[in-house]
Amino acid sequence: MADPASPVTNFARLYHLPHVVIIGGGFAGIAAARGLANRRVRVTIIDRHNFHTFLPLLYQVATAGLEPADIAYPIRTIFGHAPNIHFRHGAVRALDHERRIVVLADGTEIEYNHVVVATGATAAFFGVPGASTHALPLYTLADARRLRNRLLLALEDADARAEFGPVALTFVVVGGGPTGVETAGALSELIKITIRRDGLRLDPTMVRVVLVDLSTRLLAAFPERASSYAARELTRMGVKIQFDRSVVEVGANHLVFADGERLETTAVVWAAGLTVADTLAGTLSATSGPGGRVPVEADLRVVGSADVWAVGDAAAVAARGGGYYPQLAPMAIQSGRHGARQILRVLDGQATTAFRYRNKGIMATIGRRAAVAKLPHAGVVTGTLGWLAWLGLHLFYLVGFRNRLRVMINWTWRYFDWPSGPRLIVADAETAE
Amino acid sequence: MADPASPVTNFARLYHLPHVVIIGGGFAGIAAARGLANRRVRVTIIDRHNFHTFLPLLYQVATAGLEPADIAYPIRTIFGHAPNIHFRHGAVRALDHERRIVVLADGTEIEYNHVVVATGATAAFFGVPGASTHALPLYTLADARRLRNRLLLALEDADARAEFGPVALTFVVVGGGPTGVETAGALSELIKITIRRDGLRLDPTMVRVVLVDLSTRLLAAFPERASSYAARELTRMGVKIQFDRSVVEVGANHLVFADGERLETTAVVWAAGLTVADTLAGTLSATSGPGGRVPVEADLRVVGSADVWAVGDAAAVAARGGGYYPQLAPMAIQSGRHGARQILRVLDGQATTAFRYRNKGIMATIGRRAAVAKLPHAGVVTGTLGWLAWLGLHLFYLVGFRNRLRVMINWTWRYFDWPSGPRLIVADAETAE
């Protein structure tokens, strides 16, 4: 007989409760599950990965400032003390509204009473030829590892070629939003550290980081003052900023701009935007919001549905003042939490309430002691103060004390340029050069 | 003009010096390079990986107690302050004795005055059908990541199947040497933690770890007392030990013993031994020592060669009392150091000296507060004292303060069974399901 306190028995005891299936273990999915922990429902949270990824620090993994494990946390462990929450490792193939069933890639069918779609978004390539093949997006931990391996391999390769003459490298970051700005800054730091600390035989003036954007300023969601501060700081760090540039083709070692100019590239980082179009959420509704997002009612139910909810980056939530709420971590957390509360209300026979986004501000870091924050009531904060605010908030929101400790150690090493730091090329497949 | 203090200029300044090429950045190669740092030679150290791996803790990465980055250290960083040592990332295809050239996989030819072969060994499958395809060896960081992903995926899969009825799992470790004993113990701990902490719906009595060995005792290199202690401790932890068992076939989900018995398996860890036969070192000599190792003279020169040296696991060094010295970390470090000293002597026109291995003892850990150490003059130490000695020595020998700090954090978490720990399934390729 099984132990009466075992997970097997515990879970079986809950079979009579309504079943809520949450698809996706990002900020929104985790917040939704937390809102249902230890309540009178049975919850299954499904994700392709067995861990939650802290996306705001992804660019630091890509630029070898942090380790993958520093920003990832096992989903099972988050809910270790909530016996009504169960994690299922797998990819979702389809949602069958009629039969109220989630179908997994391996064919398993999971019945639900309510389903929360928290599947996030993916990189938007806007149909630019070659972009999805050759440019490197930055939206998953696997993306970050791939980009890091690519950057470090390019530097190793350049060092080997330096034996025969000077080598020029051009790293291009496409997109001047927070991800593009943060990646360009961190990449520029990585190059300086590897030349100074790791003895790479490269001339720093011949290794360029170019940040290109469609518009005429960086960080479009921030006030003008923050944009010019970011541009000034990046330029000071050696990043070349090119505005008004539209990329129309990406190749293995080049890209082409709309004006016909061709640029030889070492690697292209794609931080140009997000889309939901190709994901499960993109199939939920006949119409779609900006970036392919699923239109939802004020209570976050998918338009036209009684038991399908959409939260986080996947959902197009109409904002009070017109337009839609932005795809940000605080928005994902708040909407996930709201969705959970509404499901409990529906199950209790109560009326649902409208979601209301509480603006927590936005921030982006540029480099050592340089960051920019726009706080809801305090205006724009830049420089060391902005950077300290950025550090503190990111440490605070990171899941798990162990990860916080490890991130602090890695940040300390990077800040002082101490030797080491996780500049490792670790691939699954062993390649012979 | 290039900066006169830049790595480019520094390295060019050394071109007139004799060139020593070291193949391999393991214990032996790093020790050899350290012995040549800041001396009147130019050194190129070549490795397929840009990092040195601390192999004694590999099994902890495989069983999700440590992160890959905790036991890996960038080779460039180790020699950041030695301008005469240069790292070359690449795989070696061949050694051309006549032309004194090392040929890389990409075709690059590197001339040498002396070459040190420190290429280590690989898993020996002894021609057992299916073993190289289905069994999981543990000799590189990639091996450890692959094994970890396989173990964690097997547990996830079992949890999903537990919905429909009880699930039995059988993990088999082949080989009762230190790697096999340490892996079996750590695997048994991992299973307990995931069931207790991560809420896996598995009955612990149905998840078996089986350790099989050809002989009639574990840890054959240790005294009898240590062997029986290890067997007792492992048994207490729930590991099933089977002696006198020879594996003759390994399949995707089974293995077959010499007596015809078939065992259904979830995963097979291969810790049965090492060989040098298929590596570059295996091609250096017409004859070979035990495990395909290259026979060397007393001064560590490859037999019949004036400028090719072999050190570490790749070399068969005749022991004073007959037989050969063992393939252990202290042996690799001492032989690498000795090889470097001899090269300097030869370049100085001095006679070489014979290598002499100083026995530092051997140790293996079994689990929490259970380890066994055989020290040269103190006999066998077991239990908590052995375990503390093991912890201290491994921390001491780990490269880099940052890695020591991170390992200590991870060990603390594991010791107290605190939540989290790096139980992440991170693969390069995104797989659906």
C-alpha cells in the first residue's frame, strides 16, 4: 500500500475538485498557479521546460555574465508545498474547446474545467528573409545559450585568425527596445573583458557592436530624456547606434538594409519585437490584437469563451485609456493573478471583475552604474541611482534565495572584472572544431 | 598602430622562443602549462573546449547537485597573467612527427619544438553490443549534462505515467569503481529529493538504483575494509548491489547479463573503465600499455621520440614496484608538471630526470557524511571524517574562488535538502515534448 502522506495519495484525494489547467510556466502562468495554490481546485501547470525562466536577465546569460541556472527555477520546486498543484512536463499541441480537452504533443488528453493560456510570445521576424534562420532571438533560455556559444565561438575564431593578421568583427543588434539596449551594452562589456582578462589577441577598435533601429530614438516606451541618456551611455561604451534603418535581409555573415547597403556581420542578435501569431494562443480566436495577441474580455476570458482565459504576453488586454496594456513582467504577473481570482469567483457562482493594470514603471540597464527607470510617480531616474534600483528590483523578483545569492556572486565578479565569470562554451553535441 | 601592451603585440614579441604545444586542458595539460608559465618558451594549449573541467565532481553535475559552470573554468582565464601562454580552441586531427606539426580539424598546421600529449581517455565499452549507443558514460561535461537530462526526463515521464497506475523505474550503474559508487549514491539521493521536495507522484520503493560489478567487491583499488564500508552505506541508502555480473548487451530499455538474465532499465550509466585506444594518443605508438595508453620512458617522453611527451591519463608510466601508475588526478597533475620541467631541461641542454609518483591517497564519497579515504600513511578513514576530508580537498583543488563559493552554496542546499538545487533540463535543441 502507498504511504498515506505520499504525493500519489495526496493528489488522488483531490480528484473530485474542479480541474484548472494552466499552459505555460512563465510569469503569468506561475502567478495564476500561485493564486490557486491551496484553494478548492486541482491545478495542472504544463510547460515544455521543467523550469521557470526569469526573462528580464536573459540577456546577461547570453553575454556570459550569468549562468543559465542563475535565472531558472524548477517549477515543481516552486509548488512543492501546494499539494493541489501538479506540474506536467510537455508541449501542448491543441486545445479542444468542445470537449474541454488539452492535447499534448505525445497524444495525452487532459480534461479541464477551466484553462488558462499563458503561453507567452516568440520573436517576430516580420517576414524578413533569412532572419529566422540566421539572426539570433532572445526569448528562451535555449536562445540565450545558443547566442552565448555563438558570441564566444566568434571571439575564439577571431583570436585564431589573428595569428595571420588583423581581424575585424561586427556584432549587430537589431532593435532599440530594452532587450536591444541591454544586450548591446552587455555585449560591449563582454568584448572588453575577454580582451583584457582572457588575452584575446584582438584590437578593441576593430571589434564593433552596432545597434540598429527603425525609428529615430532608443527605448520608444520611455520619455525622450531616457532615450537620449541611453544613446549617450551606449556611445560612450563604444556601441555604434544607427537610426532609421530597416533590415530587409539577413544572411549567415551579412545583412542588407532597405537602402541597399550591405553590412558584413559576425553575428546578428534579433531584438526587434514579439509575436503570438505562431503559438497556440494565436489559434484561439478568429481575430487577433497587436502582435497576434488573443483578444480578451475585461475579466481576461478569451472573447467568446466561458472557460478559456488568456494572460500575460499572449493576451491583448484593452487598456482603460485606449490601446492595449504592454507586454511586461508586471503586467504578466498581475494578469495571471487576476485570472486565478476570476476562476475562483466563477466556481463560487460569483460575477467576475474587470482587470486593471497597475503601472509599476519600466526600466532598462545599459552597463556598469548606468540604467534608466521610469517610475509611475517619480519620473525618470538615470545613472547610478537608476542602476541600483534596477539591481535591487531584479534581485527581489528573482525566485529563490539560492538563485539570488548566485546572481549576486556573478554580478560582483563582473562588476570588478575579476577573473573567470561563466564564459563557457557548453554545447550538447560535441563538435570537432 | 596597436597598443604596445596589447595581447597582439605581447604574443608577437615571443615568436623567437621555442614553441611548446600542449594538447588537452585537463589536469595534466594545465599542470604542464603552469610549469611553463613565464619561462623562456612560447606555449600553445589546445582543447576542444574553452574550459578546464574538474572531473572528480562530474558525477554531481550528472545527478543535479552542481551546475556545469561550478566545475568548469575558462582555460584563457587560468593563464590571463602569463603572456607566453596562448589558448587555441580546436580539435587535433593528427600529429606529424616528421614535420613536427600538429594538424587541427580545420586544417590549421601548428609547428612545435616540443609537444605534450595530455588528451586523457574516453569511456571503454569493451565491445559490448549497444553499450556505446545506449549506455551513458561520464567523462566530459557534455556527458554529465546528457546524463542529467536523461535522469530528470525519466522522472518527469514516470510522474506523467503515474496518473494511470504505479510506475517502476530501474537505473543501472555499471562499474563499482569510485565513479560508479559516487554516481549510485548521488543518484539515490536525487531520487529521494525529487520525490520529497518536488512532489513527484512516485512510490520510492518502486524506484531502484542497481550497481553492478564484474568482481566481488566495490572500489577494488581500496583496502577490503573500505570496500565493505562502501557496500554497507550504499545498501543502507537503498542501492541494490550485484556482484559477479558481466553485462553482455545494452539496449534502449534493457540490458543482458552473461548468464542470460535480462533486466528492463530506465537508464544505464556506464562507469566500467577508461581507454585511450580511440584517441590521438592511441595512434602515437606501435605498442600500447594497459587501456591503450601510450608507453613512455621514465622521463615521460613517448618511447622512441625526442620531442613528444605524454602525461596524465593518456600515458602508461611504469611504476617503480612494477605495473603502471594509476589514472588519477594527482598522477595527472604530477606528470604534467614533470613533463614541463623536462622540456625546460632539454631546451637548456641538461639531462632529463625520471618521473616519480608521490602517492597522495585515494578517496570516494558515497553520500551525506559518508565517504572513504585511503591516505598514504594514515590508513583508511571512513564516515563523517572521511566525508569532511573529501569536501575540503575537493574545494581546495577546484580552480577559482568564485567556483568554490558556488560549489559551497550548492552543497549546502543539497545537504539540507533545501528547495531548488539545479534540477533543470536544459538542452540546446528545443524538443516538442
